[in-house]
Amino acid sequence: QPLLAEFANTDVDSIIQSSDMLLSEGSKYAELVKSAFIVLLFGGGLIPAAIAANQAMIGTLRGARRGGDEGNDYIEDSGASGPPLPGQALLFASEEVKLVDVIAILGRIQSAEKLCDWRTLPSTEQAPNVQWLPRDIYKANIRKAKFTGWPADPSTGEPIGGAELEKAEKGRISKNGAMIGDAALDAVFDSWAWGASVATQDKVEATLAQFQTGNSINIGEFTAAAARGRAVTGIGALSFILIQLTAYGSLFIAPFLRVVLNVDVGFGQLGECDGVCSSLF
């Protein structure tokens, strides 16, 4: 009988331990379900929007259309000969940015004031002082503008790209409505718009002053200005990624680690550890 009593006590203890374990596991998963329900209730609508925003961000970083000229034909290859723009890798363009295309654009820009009629832009219909030049109007104006001459290198006085390139391409790009690649048009626009779909006259003037002097163009300074404009887009993308990491850490990752692994990494208060949390920070 003592032996039977011992076995009975052992069985009871095992049942009690099993029950405690089941209750503990049930409580743990109930807490996880509760956290998931709160996240889906208040943050579920963020997920589809975040997916769409990330797709657009990746497309922009890979050189997709910048925005502001949707619905217009996009010219990937103008047929220009000669080398690409020096340092074009810094611009993250989806197509090769031809030096000749940049020359065709800058050779049509005499000043910021003559780039467009700032007083009649669509934005002035809302307020006369809001003079924003959209990307599509800029592109149309450049393609219609008169080519005033092949710019020179200020350090040498020679034609940019060399006399042979000027001889081969000047006749073509001087024509009204000459074919110009959109990647080059976007590179010039982004040098003063800094990734936005509109530009203002003061920014255009300030940027042109960095690389344009009369009929001379400092191509190195232009590339640097365009790279700085694209860098703003990169900084914006990095900031967006950090915001997402903080949000997802608070809503998904941190609660899961607390409930399942008893690890507290900070990021909000959702989820509870089963016992004492192991803090990583």
C-alpha cells in the first residue's frame, strides 16, 4: 500500500505539473493572440500601404520615372553618340545618361528666368506667388527651346566632349524638337529640384550658378549638383526604412520575442514575458 500511495502521489504531481504547463502555454499563446489582434485592429491597414510605398521607393532608387510627367512618352534612347556623362553612376539612372543629351539640354537653358513663364504656371492659379515648375512642363519647354550653342569647358575653352563630338552631334541636337533622352532631362531637373516633381525659380538660379557661366559649363560641378539632388531621395528612403523598422519592431517583432522567447528588446509595451524577461538593451 505505501508503494501504491507513492505511485498515486507521483501521478497526481505529474498531472498537476502538466496542467500548470498547459495553463502556462495557453496563457502565453493567449497573450500572443491578444497582441496580434491589437496590431491587426489598429495597424492592419498600414501593411498594404507600406507594401505599395516600398515598391514605389525601390522603383525610384532604381531609376524609375521621377514623377510629374506621367502619361507622356518616355524616351529611353535618343540615339546620341559619344560617351556617357562622367560620374553618371552617382545618379542611379535606369538608362545611360549620354553626355550629348546633357549638352543638348544645357545648351537650351540661357537662364532660370527664360526656362519658362513663371507667372503663368498652373500653380499660380491657386496663388500668384506660388510659382512651381512641374517636370512635364520643363521637359516640353526644353524640347521646344532653341539650341544656343555647344557649351565650352571653362578650364580649357574647348568644346565639352571634344571637337570631334561637337562635329558629329551639333547638327542633330541643334534642330527644333531634337530627340533628348528622359534620363538626362531628369538628371538636370533633379540637380535643382532635389527629387521633387516641381522646381522653383530661386533653386534653379542657385543651381545654375554652380556650373554655368555664360556659354561655359563645368560638367564636374553639374554632375555633383545632380548627385546631391539624387542623394536627397536616398536620405528620404533611409529615413522611411528606419521609421518602418521602429513601427514593425513595436507592433510585431518585440511582442513576439517577449511572448515566445522571453526576450525584451524594447520597442513598445505589447506582449508580456512568461516570468522574467531577458533584456538585450
